[in-house]
Amino acid sequence: MSPPNPDRFKVSHDGLGYLLAIGGAVLFSFKAVLAKLAFIPLDADAAAMGEVAIDPLTLMVLRLGFSMPVYLIIWWMVTRKNRARGHHVAAKTMAKVAGLGVLCYYVCTLLDFSGLQYITAQLERLILFTYPVFVVIFGALFFGGRITKWGAAAVIIAYSGIALIFAVGNIAVGSNVPLGSALVMSSAVLFALYQLLSKGLIDQVGAKLFTCIAMTAAATVTGLHFITLHGGIDGARIALDLPPRLYVIGAAIALFSTILPSFMIATAVGRVGPQAVAILAMIGPAATIAGAVFILSEPFGWVDALGTAITMIGIGLYTLIDKRAKIKARSVDPAFIR
């Protein structure tokens, strides 16, 4: 009997990583479709008036409420393992992680969900998809990075696609497109800042523990906001007296667009690397378009297709340029850390 071929195992190992990266990107992208589905009231007259079936904060409470038990269990397991190994996370470090969790999973999500009330799911995903642009800008301004001429060209290409959609596209529609777009763009800006600030902390505490602490902190602030807004525990309990379909959607966002993709992406990064995962994430907007058209019946014309393609090409070019720059930096300085 011949020994197993290591090359065949490597192909299988990498292949699973690519599948997990694609699956994670698709599931993450469906958050916008599910959220938009939750906002639509079943009453046709209410929908025509622009009313929503659930407000963004309540939807966040449902999402975090269903997902938190999983993250708390993982937090306990990771902490137990770290203690057995003699590892300890300082309180100051945990506070920094908690602060970033509030920034990403509370502030960014609230801005994103709020913007979704006014624009299509397709436009929301396309705007959020440009967050790497702000990573470049903040990196150059505050973290010692630099913007190359090719990187700048990729940014111009990406935003020219969005500009085309805004000018004559069909998906740039809604009850208040400028406001909705501004809210989602603000979410993208802050998410880029979160990405830059979180890298060092993730290296210190590990991706699993970082995510659990961040999610728990965000859930705590979200819950306090919700309770305060409704005048206490009793008011919050009344506000959560919702139709069953909204609980189903909230649970679906928690499971399929939060818990599962977070672990799928983390596993994919470990198998094929962050650059490959970033490139494969370009399937996200396409998945959102499919879900928005077939589930939400949103419009999508040839101009939208062209604008979306241009934006994805721009972001894809930036990703490739960034990857080559990091490879070059490693070849010059072996101590270079991504």
C-alpha cells in the first residue's frame, strides 16, 4: 500500500479553505438582505408609508441575544485553556478589546442598520464593500502606511462605479438615499478604523477570545441602550413583544450571518491566508445582489451591473496591489509583520 500523497492532502486542505472563505462571505453578505426583510412591514399601507416593522436597535438586540450564548461558551472554553497553559490577559488589554467591540458591533452595526432603512440592500453592501479604501487612508495618516499611485488609481476606479450607480442606476433608490448612504458610509469608515486598531490586540489575545470579548461588550452596551430607551426592564420586555417572524429573522441573522461565518472566515484565514480570503470576499456583493433581487424584489439594471463590476474591479485591484506590497516588504525585511 502506497503512502498518502502530501500534495493531494494540501489541495484538499486549501480547497476546503477556499470553500469556507466563499461560504463565509456569502453568509455575511446576507445580513443586509435579512435585515431589510425584517424592516418591511407585512401591512401594505404601512410599507407604502415608509414605515418599518422593527427599529434597528431592536433588531440588534435580537441578533446579539441569539448569538451571545455561543460566544460566552467559547469565551469560557478559551479562558479555561489559557489558564491551564498559564496565559493571562491583562484587564487593560481586555478593556481595549471591549472598546473596539463596542465600536464595531454596536456603533458600526447601528449606523449600518439605520442606513438600511432608507436604501436598498444592494447599495448598502456596495458602499460597505469600499471600507478597504479607508483602511488605506487611515493607514497613511496615522499608522505609517503610504498610498501608492496604483493604489490611488484603484480607489478612483472603485468609487467611479458607485458614482455611476448614484447618477443613473436603479438600485440608488429609497425613502432617503443621501441619508441612508451617509449612515452606511460612516459605518464603513469606522469599520476601517476598527480593522487597523484590532490587529495588534488580536495578535495578543487570539482571534477567538478577541471576538468573544468584543461581542460581549457590544451586547452589553446594546442591551443598556435598549433598556434605557424603553424606560427600564418592564418597558424593554414590552418592546420585545414582537411577531414570531421577526424572532425567526433575528435568529437567522445571529446564526447564519454572525456565528457561522465568523468561524468559517477564521478557519479559512488559517488555511489559505488573509489575502486569499480578502479576494474571495469579493463574491459578497454579488450574493447580496442575488438575494436582494430574488428575495426582496429590488431593481437591478445593466447600469447597476456595470457600476457594481467597476467597483469590484477597483477593490480587487487594490487587494492585489496591497498583497504584492506586503510580499515585497517581507522580502526586504524578514521581520515585517502584516
